[in-house]
Amino acid sequence: MIAKKEEELTESLRSVIDPEIGLNVVELGLVRNLDINEETDAANITMILTTPFCPYGPQIIEQVRMVGSQVMEGGVTVEIGTELWDPSMMEEGAGGDWGLF
């Protein structure tokens, strides 16, 4: 059951686009961990931003929370991780349009 919820949540997060880059948070590798509580149907999402001072950071975080809450009846909390993003975190093939891979 958790695997199915995790898959649903991940797929829903693909609708959250980084407006500067034009790719979604899953493709970019910004979602670092999904912790799902089966009893409460809630999730804690750990994510990072492409830069620590991303001007769209608050908007992206709020979109992740809102979109995730549509899948998780118990709601979603979003924590910002301390990892620094780099292009190697992107899904395979996602950086092709940039000429990165």
C-alpha cells in the first residue's frame, strides 16, 4: 500500500514545475525523500532547491505541499534538506534539453 501511495504522490509532484528551468521537481531530483505514514495517510517530503536562494523557492515549496495534499488525505509537510543540488541528481534524460547529458 505504501509503495502505491508513494508512486501516486511522486506522479502528482511531476505537475510542480520550476518556472526558471521549465522542468518538474521530480525530473530535477529536488524531491529527496518521501516518508509516508500509512495510519494517518500523511506524508513528509524532504526536498531541496536548485540554489539556496532560489527566488521561486517559497512558491515551489507551497505548490509541493498543495499538490501532495490532494493525494494524501492527512496532509503533507515539506522540509528543506541541506544537500546542494547539482545536475547529476536529475532523472536520466531530463537534462538532454539543456545539453547536460
